[in-house]
Amino acid sequence: MRKESRAYGFVTRFLHWTMFIALSAQFVLGYAIDRFDDLLEIPVDRWLGGEEDNLLIFHAGLGVLILVLAAIRVVWRLRVGLPPWAETLSAVERRFAHSTEVVLYALMFLIPITGLALLLLSGEDWDLLGGEWEAPLDMIDDDFLLGAHITTHLLFFSAFAAHIGLIFKHQFVNRDGLLRRML
């Protein structure tokens, strides 16, 4: 990336928005699993033989994809770096943006890790693809893992709201076009 540029490079923007789409889809799918009867009954009946637990296969697969994307983002960022700070961000806003970004990056790993731990380390069993599948290890209580997974969601939504809040402040209050850097 050219350091003199004020905008993020194409790959950085592509990874950012791909992660946004993947996380959005993951949250919708994850919460839809919990609300199966209301949200996904028709597709589950049509494509998954009526077994809502089969959604876990897609949910877990998307979680693995998110882990891979997060790793690629970290490697890309370390390799290429970022453009200079927007001149319109104050020193306090820069520290706030950096802190929020660190939290979001950590949660891009912790959310899928806690979910996969629930699937693999809880000893729970699910009806998947016409058979019963049991977590290979029974190391950690499923209630603890579910609580950890939900906690990471709450932390993510809080950090995401802070991230969006700063962007919206600059976009709509300061009107300095900060959002254009990532579009």
C-alpha cells in the first residue's frame, strides 16, 4: 500500500467488507438456529431434511472461514500496514479507534474459537446428517462454553457500535468523509 494514500488499499477494503459480510451472515445464522421454528423452517425442511441441528455444519464451517479471514487480515496488516491516520481524527479519537480495532480483531478470533470449542470440547451430541454426532472431547461444560460464546458476541456488538459510532460522527456530524477511506 502506498503510505502517502489516505484511503485503504483494495485488498484491505476487500478483506474488511468480506469479514463484515461473513460475520453478519454468521450472526444471522447463529441466532436463526436458536429461532429455527420462526426463521428457517422452510429451508431446513427443504434442504436439510427437517433437522435444525444440520445448520450447525454451516455455522461451524462459516466460523472456520472467519478464523481464516481473521488470520489473513492480521498477516496482511502486518505485511502492508495502514494509510496515515485521517487528519480530522483527534489524538483521543485515534487512541479510541485503535483500541476498538484491537478488541474487534481479538473477537474475530474469540467468537469462532468459543463456538468451535462448544462443538468440539463440550461432550454434547447433535443429530447431524441423519446420524448422531457427539463432540469428540468432554473437557469443558457446555453451559460455560455457551456463556463464553455469548459473552464474545456482546463484547463484539459493543465494540462494533463504538466503531460505527466514531465513523458516523465523522461522516454525519463532522462531515469530513471519513467513511470514503474504506469504501
